[in-house]
Amino acid sequence: MIQRDEAALLRIYMGESDREDGHPLHEAVVLAARGAGLAGATVLRGALGFGRSSRLHSAKILRLSDDLPLVVEIVDRPDRIEGFLDRLTALVGERGLITLETVRVIKGAPV
């Protein structure tokens, strides 16, 4: 039987060169999510993007960028995501954009 659960999708947009205590910020976010006991986190690397500065970041062969756009996605129960938001906003600060939306999870086991 297919289970349908309401969940929260947390997305954190940042650059590959963003750092926290000398380590990549995306790694710090994933480790913090794991430490908070969240269901999981995935880091997605973008091929092209721009942020607040409007500077393009591209993975084109002729222009190797060391600051490609990254998105960390975390899906879990809404209450668990809400409990993580204070830690996350303190960690990310002004270096990224954080979004939150309600999603339906369709899979064989509940969230």
C-alpha cells in the first residue's frame, strides 16, 4: 500500500565557496541536520546560477568556477524541521537563502 504523508521541504541555497570555520558551509549544514536527527539531506550542485550579487557562476568548460551554486534539501516531518530552523539560521546567517514549503511524500513507509 502506498503511504501519503505531509512533510516539510527545507531548501538552503548557497555558493560552493561559502565556509563555516574553514569547512564548506554545505557540509556544516548536512552535519548539523544529521546531528539533529533529521531524516536525511542531499546536496545538489548547480551548473549555472546567480545570487544577490547578480554575478553568474557557471560550470562551463571554458570558465571553471570554484563557486558553483549549491542547494541542500532536507525533507522531514514539519515539527522536526521547525525544531531545526533556529540552528540552521544561525549557521547560514547572511550567506544563503532558506526556503520552507509543505510537500506530500509518497512512498512505502511513513515519514
